[in-house]
Amino acid sequence: MSASSMHPGLVPYHLHCDRPPLTAELGPPDYYPLVPGGCPEDTIDASTLATGYKWVPESLRITEANEPLLSLTCHNAAYWDKHNAQALRQCVYSRLKGVHKQRLAKKKAELQYDV
């Protein structure tokens, strides 16, 4: 017996949002519909119900073969020469600066809109 014949009166629920989109790229605020098969943490099966979702290396697609590529300690000495180290330092600095700017903008918006 199929699921549709067991519950003939049920119809699938579809999310809809009445709020206008912020921009064409962002879409409406606070509206994130699930993409089927997009995220393993959104899939409910027996093991997820029993133990909850756990971050494991397999879910991050980190295998033993590509783990050295993602590690900073497994590179040869040329990776850590002065030019590369300066470039890495600059990259980290710019990322942290961006995070700091976002936090300041959020704090400013909270003060402005009393949120």
C-alpha cells in the first residue's frame, strides 16, 4: 500500500513568503527553504533521530588523501618562506577586518533601530 493511498486527504506543504526580497541576490529576509539532498543535517532518518546530527570528517568531505593538502603543518619549507607567510598574514588580516566591519555595522543597526 503506498503512502498516497494511506492518507488521501494530505497535501504537501510548500513554504511561501509574503515579504518582498531585499535584493535579487538575497531574496526575502528570514526565508531559507530546504534544498532536497543539499545538507545532510536537514535529512531526518532513524540514526539522526536516535543520536542527533554529528559533524564527522566524511560530512566535510575530508579524506586521508586530501587531509595533508588542508593542513598547514604538512607543507614543505618553501610554503613558509617570507613572501608566502606575508601573503597568508595579509589574507588573515583582511578576513578579520571584514568580520570586524560586519560586527560594527550590526551594532550600528541595532542602535539605530533599537533592536
